[in-house]
Amino acid sequence: MKFGVVTFPGSNCDYDAFTAVRDIVRQPVEFLWHGDADLKGCDLIILPGGFAYGDYLRAGAIARFSPVMKSVIDFANSGGLVWGICNGFQVLLEAGLLPGAMLKNRSLQFSCRQVYLRTENTTAPYTRHLEPGTILEIPIAHSEGNYYAPVKILDELEASGRVAFRYCSADGQLGDQFNPNGSARHIAGILNENGNVLGMMPHPERAVETILGSADGCRLFDSVVKSITAGSAKSISDQARVA
Amino acid sequence: MPVREQTVTPELVAEHGLGEQEHAKIKEILGREMTFTELGIFSVMWSEHCSYKNSILMLKTLPRSGPALLVEAGEENAGVVDIGDGRAVVFKIESHNHPSAVEPYQGAATGVGGILRDIFTMGARPIAALNSLRFGNPEDPKVRYLLDGVVRGIGDYGNSFGVPTVGGEVYFEDAYTHNCLVNAMAVGIVRTDRIARAVASVVDSPVYVVGSRTGRDGIHGATFASEELTEKSEARRPAVQIGDPFTEKLLLEATLEMIKDDLIVGIQDMGAAGITCSCSETAFSGGQGIEIDIAHVPVREEGMIPYETLLSESQERMLVIVKIGKEDEVKALFEKWGLQAAKIGKVVSGGRFKVYENGELKSDIPAESLALGGGTPVYKREEKRPARLDDTQNFDFSTIPVPDDPLEILSTLIATPNIASKQWVYRQYDGMVRTNTAINSGSDAAVVRIRKTKTALAMCTDGNGRYCWLNPRRGAQIAVAEAARNLACTWARPLAVTNCLNFGNPYKPEMYFMFAECVRGMGEACRKFDTPVTGGNVSFYNEDPDRAVYPTPTIGMVGMIDDVKYITTQWFKNEGDAIVLLGTNRNDLGGSEYLKTIHGKITGDAPYLNLDEAKRLGELIVAAIKAGLVHSAHDVSDGGLAVCLAECCITNPYDLFGCTIDLKSDIRADSLWFGEAQSRVVLSVEPKKLERLQKLADKYKIEFAKIGEVTRGQFELAGVGTLDPAALQTAYYSTLPELMSRIG
């Protein structure tokens, strides 16, 4: 399974996603330059964290017009796997691949910390191999992660099982005190209708080794690789924990 | 506001901050009067900020060499220390105090930007950022405005650039009310075969300015930083630069590619005094001259005169001396990253820095006369020991009543802004980007692992204005010793030091005494720890009409961790572990947070420190961790032993502990619990390993005491009483958020 990691000029988690895939997930991976429309035959495209074009205007607002995004949008619409993390999620919203928008965090501050996520969807490739309600410890680092959508859309997302993750306590409780940014219905990540496009604010690529504080992010990489390569991969998270 | 060409008069020279003797010397160097352009150049290059004219003699007394040093202090933009595996660590700390005092957000942001450029201009990729901040009393809304702006500025710049901000310190003292201190440190890693140098050494090499366009921002920033702050300083707001971290990120990538592809002779970032400083210093270092035509510099604004372009401190720019024949490759590379790259001149023989404007000569100065280490002025200033030191150092502590309830005092101290958690601050910094952070802010020192090796670097910043004000020499020694102790607690051995010296007006003999004493103390301690001083920065004139800041030398220390499996954190981990105190308790309340908070006094002598003992303690901790005897190690510092124990109980991110402490002592109860005598560390240890640890402590001649046990219950001092650790934890973490959410 071949991963592609898009590099916008202001991406700064592109290298982190790249090394997570190469060194921990141990799958082929390539960088995809923002000015280049060629997706190089990748099976899954990661839109990484960072500040794509500086984001002085609005996070992700310019990135959607880049040559690579035209290809990514076509790829997603034809069922290709696209995984937007943090700034990548913001880009997916701006590009219309996922519904809703990001507001400033409730605190009006950038916030970097470990948070807990409750896995809500277990049908998409990213989460198919997790038990419903699995709690993951994965960090956030953003100032605009306060997910907003009209009630109708939120209801639709919930009804169709497209809420991928919610912020929660260490034992899975929901509540404002466990929601780090004020997002609607504690949403941390959502899927498109077909489950091939995932946007999430937390950074699974930062949670792939115990020395970094958590290896729970491996569970998602593990799931998506298993889903695509149908059982050929060993448990990545076990490997990482040992490493 | 545009500057107009003016006739050079003695009055104008004086307005530019050059003294009469300096003016005379310049005339002697040139053999004539300066042009207006040249006046601008001399005024910045001979300013305190660029020339170090009042500090360089003292700085030269610091230990600056060691076997692992690849580049010594002052030779390049930052020090370079070999860490094996063909890699070196590059690191430096710098102040941005004056700009932050008048425009906190941009002042702090560009402080971070400037220090990052110092690192990547050497070919190193920044792997971590730290800082050291000082403000006035946070009860003052203006102080909270400054803190908020500074933290946002640091966060927004580093977060966007993509460097993890992993550590730092924040202190609040009245002495910093009008002169906040913002010291920014950056650490990078470079392959030893790719270290770039700031030299213009090959004649005819083309000289480029790359990165952002040049505007009118920051003109005379260096001169601004070389005078006291007054009410008029508000008018200096235009001298504060504006940061653009996105462009800096592009400049980083382009710069590292250019160095990797071997396209350059030399490179220097543009910080203070912009084009002027980078041209004259690279020319001097390369033993050549540089000729530029200022009309070729890409500008943001119409009608800028050479004086303005030369003195602009617009951010995110570099001066690049390109290898002959590599110009097209450089241009293509910068185009790829969407950045400017403009040829402005070439390297010439003869050692002169010449500036033309459309072919007309505007300035012609020997580069040597402008460069630090060349012909810039050097002064030795008068020192006078302040008489107040006799009073404070002989303070009679028997006049301080011993309080009845140490636990009540602990509850107060844990919630003072100086001791309470700085989580409100560091959560605004991305401390994890680049996925190498093994210990983020919130433990004694930060640890960043080095990919593809077993090793990691530990790093911290430490300073103590109060101690230095009470005893500048020992205060500076303590800053070094505390940094070394913080590193040891993570299992690092100290490698080297960078320093930022924040003082008042050096022309005042008492201030100069404190400066000189601090440098002497720092040198003594650095020699003891074998940590050469690889570079840094001096910031004088942190002073307003009311008062000067405390003498505040900030130490940035980097240490080596040879195997990541030994990395240790400060918090307790297991119920039932024994609690061990290494080091000696002393009757020592001078300069303590306790004395300030409870008794309203900042007096006494700086706390006890014995450098030999400090060094042995560090070696003992490292040996004990390696022997597998230690579950946690936490340095005893602000707030003393009681605060240290409380922090061990409440700072574990996943758990909360209590403890039972049984400690008998002859010294005053308040000294025992809250005194800040140095060279003490609290460990948690599996009980069956106590004997081995004690033997090891004996070997290193460090006092060992088992003082208690980690529990799931209360925070208990035997014979005194108990506190609920959850209440301590709440107080510790909620103090700053509550303060900062206050309106008005």
C-alpha cells in the first residue's frame, strides 16, 4: 500500500507523517509537491498539518486552489482514500470534500496537548479494525479546531455514522471539560459519505511511539493498511510499542 | 516615516548615539567627515547591540574552548558542538527585550525568528526552541497584556515555522514591570560536513540578498536596543520589526537545500543592522571587501534612500555569497520556494565595504572598522560595588518569625505565579512538531531525541534575577549549576552553554559591577562543569527612569543523553516508592520565594552553593539513573523542598500521588521546607534499591536521606499535618489561567 504525503510550502507535519509511515507503519511513502498535480499512483493521500500557505487569510483557504488539490479532489470523488490531519482537515473543509467549517478555539488560543478520543465510527477503512468506543490518546496542536456546522448537517453526520471521533475523558465520558476547543458535539473527526475521506484535528502521526507519549495513532494506520491490503499486515501498533 | 538625506553635523552625530571621541576616531579612519549614509552605518555598527563595546572584554574571560567544540564563541553566528555520528548541535540564545516592551507580539515573534535564522544560517535544521521570560507583577493589567502578547508572539511564530517549543521559564518580579525580558533560544542539528560559514572569502563571488523584500521596518532597531526605555520609547514602535513565519519556513528550506547542494561560499542572516551588518561582518571574516549597489535590493516601498535600505531590519532575509558559476541554480532554488533572490554586488579585494546607488558611491568604509572583533570600539567601564549589598547580605534572619503551619504556607506558595504551573503558557506552544519530543515543558528539562540514533539532547534555560541582585557572582554560578542539575535529572551530561546577559545601563558603575561579577561567576561555574560558553548575547539598558531590571544572566544549557532508555522525568510514578533527598538542607532563606511572598522581603544573600558539591551531585544522579535505581528525579529550587515534593506528587500527567514525609532537622522549620539552598534533588526509588543508592551517594560524598514514601493518600508531613494533593494540584494548575482570564 503506497502512501502519499502532500507538501504545501507551509506544511510542517509532512515530514512527521512521512516518517511515521516509513519507519513505523513500514509502507511505501512519497512526498507530493503542492505545485504538481501528479499523485504518483498513491493509494492514500495524507494532507498533513501545518500552515499550508501561511494561513494568514483563513486556514486552508488558499490551499484548495493548488494544482495538487485539483487531483486530490478528483481522487477523493472517485473513492480514493484522503486523510486530512489538522491543517489537512481544514483544507478538506475549504475544498468542500467534507461539510462544515472551523472556528477559533473556544479559548481563542493555540492549544497543544494530549487529548482522548472516543472512536464512534468503526466501518470506515481508518477505523474498521477498532472496537466501537475505543479510546485513543492522541495530541492536538491547533488554534482553529472548533468544528462548526449547522444543526441539520450535524444531525446528518450523526445519523449516517460519519462522526469518526469525539473528544472525551480518559474513560470515555463526554463533556465540555474534555473538549479542548469547543467543537460542536465534541467532534474531533468526520468522514465523507463513502467513508474514504477522513478529516481529524488530532495528530495520529505524533502518537506512533511510546517515547512520544502514546502509540495509539498506530491503531488508525494499522486499520487502514489492513483494510486495503486485506490482512497481510501485522499489527503495527504492537511493533511500535516494542520499538 | 521616511528618512531624508541630511548634512552631517556634530549635533546629528550625537543624535545617532556616537560620542565625541567616537566621532573623532571615525574621521581618523576615513580621513574625512562621514556622509549621511556612513553616519547611519557607523551608528548601528558601533552601537552597543552590534559592537558589544562595553561587554566584549568581560566576555573574553569566559571559557570558550573544549574538545567537542567545532566552532568557538564569536567565530560564527552560533556555537557548534560535536555530538558524534557525524552530527553537531548548534544553539544560541538572544534577547528581544526592548521591542517586546513596546510591541509584545511582534517583538517576541521576531525574537524567535531571529534566533532561528542564526541556527539555520549555519546549515542546521532547528529541532527545538526554548525561552526565558521576565515580567512585572501580573496583578498589573499592563503586565498581563505583555505576557499575553509575548506568549502569542512566540507561539504563532514557532508553531507556524514548525519548530517545537519545548521549554523555558517565566518569572514575575517588580523589577521587570517596565522592562520585560524576552530571551529566545534555538537548537539545531547539522551534519558536520555541511556547516555553513559567514564568510565572503572568494573575490568576485556574487553577493545576493534572499528572502523577503526590504522595507522601512526596524530601522535603527539596534540603536533602539542600546538605550534606556523612556516615555518616548512608544515612538520607537516603528523600530520594531514585523515577523512572517511562513516566509521564514520557506527561507529555511531554501537555505538548507542551497547548503546541501554546495552552492555557496558563505551566508549570514540579517538581524540587527540588516544588510550593513551582514556585509561588513562577512567581508571582515573572509578577509575581503564587498561592493553592493543598493538600487538592486528588492524593496517594499518606493523612495527608500540608501540609509534606510542599509539599516532596515526587515525580517526573513539572508545575505548569500554564491559560488561563482552557481547563480542560476541558486535563483532556480529560490524560485521553487517562491522567494526573492537578487544579486546586489560582489566580493572584492581590499577589505572595504562600498555602497553605490545606481553607480554613485554613497559609502566607502573599511569593513574591519565596522566588525565585532575588528576595529569597533572597546571600553572597560568603571565598577563599583553597591553599598546596599552590605545591608542585604548581613540581613538578620532572627527578625523573621518562624511560622506555625508550614502546610498553610505551602498552599500559598504553590499558587504564586512564580511557582505555579506555566501550563497556560506552554500549551500555546506546539511542543511536539517533528515528532522527536521525549520530554516537553513541565519537567526539569526538555528532551528531544535524535532520529536514527539511540541518543537525545536535553536542554533548559535557567536564570534567577533575585539571587543575582543579592549576590551577582554566586547568582550567576547558581544559574549554571541549576541548569546542570536540571539536565542531570533527565539523565543528561552537560555539553555546553549559551548565555543571554540582561542588565541595565553599563555606564552606571554599580550596574557594571553586577554585570562583571555575573560574568565572573558564570565563568567559574562553566569551568567547573566543563561547559564552554559557545556564544550568546548581551542586552544592556534594560532600564527606565524608575529602575533597572535585576541583573539577569540567562543560561541556556544543552546536554547529551547517550541512550534514550535512561530518560527520566520529575514526577512520582509508583505507590510505595521510597522518597530520597540527595544533598544538604541548610539554614538558608536569602532571596527565597517564601521570604518574598510570606514576609514581603527580598533580602539576604543568594543561597548556599558549593560548585564541587554541585558537580558531584550531578554525576551521582546520572550514575544512579544508569544503575537503574531511580524512578523520578526532581531538582529542589524555587519554593524549596516542600514545593519540590508537592510537584513530584501532582505533575504526573496520568496520575496523582500523596506522600508521607518524616524529616527531622535542627535548622529552622521555614528554612527546612522553603529555603532554597542549592544542590539538592528529590528522587523516588524502589525500596529494595535504597542500600545501593546510599552506597553510591557515599561514593560521591553527597548527603543521602530517606525522607518518606510515595502514597495514594494525603500529602503528609509527619508531626505537622496533611494536605489534599488534589487541592494542591488544582491550585498549581489554575493560578495562571485564572489570572490571565481576569479583565481589567
